[in-house]
Amino acid sequence: MKRVLATASGGGHWEQLMLLVQDFPSCDLRFATTDAGQAAHSGKLRVLTLPDCNLTQPISALHCAVVSLGHVWRFRPQVVISTGAAPGFFCILWGRMLGARTLWIDSIANADQISLSGRMALLIGARCLTQWEHLANDARVEFKGSVL
Amino acid sequence: MILVTVGMQLGFERLIRAVDRIQPDCGVDFVAQTGPTSYVPTNLVSKAQFGPAEFEELASRAALIVSHAGIGTVLLAKRLRKPIVLFPRKAGLGEHRNDHQLSTAAQLAGHRGIFVAMAETELRDAISLGLACGPIGHEISPTLGRLQSAVASFVASGTLR
């Protein structure tokens, strides 16, 4: 069984993740999110909780970084995918450092430029998808489709 | 009934004040999820936050959803086939960290069942258009399947097909 971690903050990021994650064959799929109530409402049971944070607030970011490291360390995912935002980036970061392949799907909310978390994910070598065709560039940021 | 929401994270008093002013002209009940705010609306049934199940039940009963330009609410409206009015937050007024909601709203304007009010003065007309629109069809994004396949392919083999 391939261990797959699918992660997103609560709200729109989570709704997008729900549209993109299906029952991947022969995978041990686990979720990580900031809003356990919303995850339960989506019928997801195997959910790890992350504190919310954003990359411009160092204390909250540090807290989230530590908690997400704990989750990723214990679960040891072989694949990490995220639809954002900063908590998802940390899961991608630790996943990448522990050898997972990582995919960042930038939120459709980012129609002008890739989000800060997305640019960070690119920087550490995650694959990156945008949901706006005009934001795709050569091979680094690809467009395959969108949820809307 | 019209359901007003500012999402789950940040208050958005400008929208709540605006719909509170407009409600008497509309002849429809409004229920609002206001987020954290000290403003007490007089013409709306309001609560800082509804639980996910209660919120979904309200949304499924609503004729129209009026919302900040958050993707969660846009996807919910689409799933429930409800028309939606988007009123974007502005960073210059301290309503969000940046102006991505302005570009989201601008890009989504013109999608079936999505109406955009960039300012308070445009809200009343957008609400009238939204109410007149009625339930929308169940159109899934034409490119969603391709995106799902790309994600599944990445999980299976590491390639984005």
C-alpha cells in the first residue's frame, strides 16, 4: 500500500481537495487539515489536524511547521498532495525532505499569480499545477484543468 | 431566503452592513453568517458562525447566496445549483491579506449563475439579477476530469498525464 497524504486548510482549499482526491487504487490515503469539523462533514475519517497559519506570521508558522513535521514523520507518506495553503506547504516541505514525491495544486482563488505558498513549494522542487491557463509557464507550472 | 456569508476565517463588516441596508428593499428574508464582528444587524437573522451541517441546510434552502469572493462558497453554490453574488474583500480596507478576491471575482464574473458586485452600490442590482436567475444547471467544469486524471496519475506514477 502506497502511503498518500492529502492536505489542505479548511474552507475553499479543502473543498478543492475533495474534488481532486478520489479513491486512489492500492493507496493508504490519509488527510490533514485545519478544520476537523469540515472534514467530518465531508465524511472523511482518517484525518490529522493541523493548526492554521500563514507564512507572514512567524510564530503561527513555526507552530504549524512543528505539528506537521510530527504528522509527516509518523505517517511517512510516499506521496504528498496539497491544494494549499501554508499548512499544506509545510506538509509538502517535510514530505519532500523525507523522500516523498510532492504535488502542489494552487488554489483557483489565485488568478493573478501563484500563491506565496505555491512559489515556496516550487522553490523546494514540488511539482506545481495552476488552475488558470494564463499562469502556466514552460514546464515548471503546468495547467491541466480547474475545478470551476 | 437569501443566505449571506463571509466565510469562516475573517469578519467582513462592509458586506454585512451593506446587506443590512438593502434587506428592506428586497422583500426577502436574509440569514447571515457574519464571522467575528461587533456590528449587530437589524434586518438580518445573523450568527457569527454556523456549524457545517446547519450551514449546508441553510444554503440548500436559500434562493440566492451572497458571499465574499471565497472559493469554498462558490463551490458550495455550484454543488447546490444556487446562484451566487460575489462581493470581494479589499486588502486596502484591511479585509484580507491581499487582493486575490478582486481577481477571483473578476475572473469568475460571467460564469453562469455567478454575479459580481465590486462595490456596495452594485450590490442591490447584483442581488436582483441573482434572484431573477433561479436555480442553475449542474454543469461541472469541462476541465475537471482532466485535472483529476492528472492528480491520480501523479499519485500512481509520478507523472502528470
